[in-house]
Amino acid sequence: MMRPNVRIGRAPRRGVAVVEFAAVVPLLLILLLGLWEVGRLLQVKQILANAAREGGRQAATGLKSTAEVQQYVRNSIQRAGLNTTGMPDPVVTNLTSALRNDPRTANQLDRFNIRVSMPTANFRWVLFQYTAAPLDADATWVSLADIPVGNASEIIPD
């Protein structure tokens, strides 16, 4: 004689997994979107730091004007795929002497600081609104302008 396949002691719990899944999915989505945005913030911070460093390198040569350094920084950010509309101009500052703020007029070993700032609305991926200030990066470079040794008309003694 065969016995019917009957469970003893527990009633079937059909649909419990679906209810648990429905309760956990919103939390997982919020965590994933948060991780995604933090990753984007770090990526943009790195792009801005690279652009500031490249601008500092251009300023250190002593061959580019302030406007050319600013344009170089903007182009570097655009090449990385970021939107530069509404972005303030990068700030090029001679920390050694405010009178020689143009990199072409800098003396050797003048320290230049390049500061880049970008509004968060230019790079956010998700519809979260950031209440923080714009994302900033800066780099400090030393001018490599040559010190003139002497005038061409100067007579060198024997």
C-alpha cells in the first residue's frame, strides 16, 4: 500500500521569496546607484586633477599665456568627455609674485597654481541633486623659464 506524499507539520509557504525579493530590491538599487555616483565623482575628480596638472605643465614651460593655459585645461577636460558649459575659467596664479601672473613673464622657479572647478550639474549621471560645492582640483608647478646668462653684446673677458 502506497502512502500519499503529504508533508506533516508545516503548511506550504508559496510566494515568500517573491515578497522578500520585492522588499530587498529597492534597497539594493539605492546602494547600487549610490556606488555608481561615488564612482563617477572619483572619476571626475581624477579628470580635473589631470587637467590641472597638464595646465601646470604648460604654464611651467613659460611659452604659453594665461589664456592659452586656461584653454588647454578646458580642452583636456572636453577630451575626457565632460561638459564644460557653465564651468568657470581655470584660475592661474603665480604664488611667488602676483606682478608676474602671466606664465610668459615668470622668472625661473616661480610657483604657479592652477585651480579647476566644475559644477556638479555638469557630470552627474543619476537624478540626485548634490548640495555640495562644485568639485575642485588644483596643481602647483614651478616655472622652468631660463635665467638669461648675459646680453649678446656683452664682451667676455679673456
